[in-house]
Amino acid sequence: MPTLETERLVLRGWKPEDIECVHAVFSDEESAKYIGGTKTRWQSWRHMAMIMGHWNLRGFTQFALETKDTGTTIGFAGPWFPEGWPEPEIGYALVRDAQGQGFATEAAIAGLKFAYQKLGWTTAISMIDEHNDGSKQVARKMGAIFEQRSVLFNNPAEIWRHLPPEQYLERHS
């Protein structure tokens, strides 16, 4: 996996010790409620393994997010397109202590730049739980617009459409 850098983050490949972060996301009811709900430690490990396996199946996956100042892993973000998804997605999830500080926006912007510039994507969405106002705010900051309501695996969600590559890269150069 390549490594990307933003002002405050390193977006990198996965390490075994990242289970601590993944489990922190999924064991916290608030952090997990819009991304499938809480998970036990072994379920969190399986989720991390799924993210890692996505690289082998698709040639891309969500990055582990590490802060530059402390080296702490705070979540995951980036390109995502599992079987059954309507289109390629930019997704993100952070531990609670890292939320509300702009890290999700910073990481998602870098992840979508990567998808457009290196993966050759021509379109991208974010699937957002209809009640997840924080993620809607991230999508808006990226320039995405609400497109439609959807039901994915019996969960109501909204599809937010990101700008096409030329417009997006000009806006986030």
C-alpha cells in the first residue's frame, strides 16, 4: 500500500497493532452507530482483516490514519468498493477522541485525490446514514451533494455524490 501524507496525518497500510484503534471505533456505541454498530474485539479484528483483504481483491482499500504529532492511529479512511455497493465510495471512521477536529475531512480529501489521480476513478460517492449529520458535514466540505436516499443491506442511507475528478482536483489542489 502506498503512504499518503496530509498536513496532520499519515495515511498508511495496516499493522497488527492497529486492532486497538479499530476495536476502539467499534466498541464505542457513538463511534460505531452509523457504521454497522458495535462489535466485539474478534469482530473488530475480522473487520480490520476485511479492510486489508480488500486491497488484494480490488487493488485499493481504506488507509489506517496516524497522526503526525503523536503517531497514534485514530481511524481509517479512503477508497472502498465492496461487493454489493452501488459505486466506488470514499468512507471514513474515527475514534471518538479524534472526531470533530477536521481529521475525517482531511483524510477523505486525500483519499479521494488518490482515487482520482492514482486509481483512475471517474466518479465517487459516500454512503451516509440518514441520521449521521457529522458525515454529511464532511461530505459538504468536500463539495459533495446529496443525490438520493437508498437502502443498502436493509439500512436506510443517503448517497452523496462527489465532484467529478477535474472539478474536485481543482477545488482541492
